[in-house]
Amino acid sequence: MFDKLEDLIIRYEEVMSLLSEPDVASDNNRFKALMKEQSELAPIVKAYQEYKKHKENIEDSLALLEEESDEEMKELAKEELNESKKEVERLEEELKVLLLPKDPNDDKNVVVEIRSAAGGDESALFAAELYRMYEHYAESKGWKVELAELEEIGIGGIKFVSFIVNGNGAYSVLKYESGVHRVQRVPKTESGGRIHTSTATVSVMPEAEDIDIEIDEKDIRIDVMRASGNGGQCVNTTDSAVRLTYYPENIVIYSQTEKSQLQNKNKAYALLKTKLYDLQLQRKIAEESAEKLSQIGTGDRSEKIRTYNFPDGRVTDHRINLTLYKLDKILNGDLQEIIDALIAADQAAKLLKMNEDK
């Protein structure tokens, strides 16, 4: 590990030197790539430099204890020795996490799809609440939410919604949300007092870039039409809505949220690329052996991952056995405690796997 860290320090210094060169500054693509590398290396270099400083403090304190005769100075040396030992242990663990292989998609924006599942109208109402939850969470992070496709039902529920979250590192955080979300409550659509269980599915996909996937135009059919709202009510008078049909994978993308046909077409293409890229990722995961997969973040999207229980005011994430009694806050976008726990559990599982492979 330490040989690798020394190599990273050398590379970090090279990158910093390159960034100051005029030729690099004038090459926008290279400059952006180096800036990204610098931002990724910086926390590792900082932690390792701090680690080395505390290692030196340990050596200095031990030497002082051997040479010093003054008891007061010895006590100070012991205190500094103990403090540096604690810091060395903490930083060793931090460095192990920082050196874990990074998901190449972590820095990307995401496309999120939410579908009502079991439970009829109640499921659609729950899907609408999940959509608002992610909207509020994204707002709290300073991210931008861009609606792509929306299919509503008349009572305020959502049958299907697709939206893009634009924000640095959005995928690294939201990728843990893929799966089946379950709600337990007395349905708003009933007068009886029986508690029902309904579900909605969430799919989180890294937004595809041009270099990620190529599409053959011969495999696509493009239809244009007028955008419409609930009940077929026309919401504009031009053929601005676009439907893309991709025959090889039987994927249909419908975009009507933009004002112009060109904007909707561009958004539909972007969504299609994301779906195809996600299919590639899912097939790659399926091909890998089970023991190589982390149990968090890359699981089966049909798996039940979380329950929102209204009578008890609790939310339980079943992957890490975490239960929080603040359902209202969570549905209002206060997801950070759950996400932090999922990231920590994912890192712990990867560290364990790394140690087992040694």
C-alpha cells in the first residue's frame, strides 16, 4: 500500500506541474482531465502526508522518552506519542478506503426512473412521494433536477416518472436507491382503517456520455406528436413531443417536457443512450461471479430494499438493518443519514473482500 502511496505523491506533483504549463492551460480537454485527476489525488495525498507526519512524531517522541530526564517533558512526550499512535491507526483505515477501486461512473449525473408497482392507486401516490423525496434531497445538495417523462393519474399519483439529476458525484450517492421501496399505511384512497402494503420501484442509471455507447440510426424509429396532459388534454398546439423506438432492445422513449421538437429529440436520445449503457452495465454484473459483487449498490433491482411504515413513523433499510424513526423528515428529502450508512457498509464490505483476497 505504501509503495502505491509514494507513487501517487509523485504523480500528484507531476499533475500540479503540468497544470501550470501554458500549453496545458490552452488545451481545454487536457486541462479538465488533469484537474479531475488532481481533485481525485488531493485527498489521498493529504491523508498520506498527515500519516507520515504522525509517524515522524512517534519516532521523535520515542527518542525524547529515551533521552529526556525531566518528568514533565516525559509526560508531554507520552501524550504526544499516544495521540500520534491513534492518528496513525485512523489514517491507515482512511487510506485503505481512499485506495479502494473507484466506480468509473461515480462522478456522473444520473437518470432516475420511478414506477408504481403493487397496490394500484396507492402505489402511484407513493411513487409521487418518492419523486418529491428525491427532488428535495437533490435541492439540499445544490443539484439540478430535470424532468424527462411523467405519466400521472388523476388523484395526484404518478404511474411513471423519469428525471435527470445533474450534480457532481450524483451517481456515487444515488446508486444505492435502486430497488423496490415498500410503504405500509392506511391507504388515502380508502375510508377503512386497515393497513395495506404497496410498492414502487426505483431505478438509478449513470447518464451515458457520447463515448459510452453508439447507436445505429437504422435501428431507430422516430415519431413526433402533440404533447398532452392528463385525460388527453392538449398542452401545446405543435408537434413537439418525440417518441423513439429502439428495435434491438425493444426500448421506447417518450419526451414531451421541452418546448421544441429538437429539444425533446435530443433529450430522448440522451435517455436512450443512458438506458443502453445501463443494460451493458447490468449484463456485465450478471456475468461476474456472485462473490465479486458488493452486497450494496449493485444488487438485483427487484430486491426489496426499504420499508416506509407510517403507523410507527419509521423507515427501515433492509440491506444494512438500519431503522430510523423520522419518516416525515426522510420523505421530505432528509436522506443523508441513510446514504452515509449505506456508503460505509459498502466500503466495509469491499475492504473485507480485499483482505480476503490477499
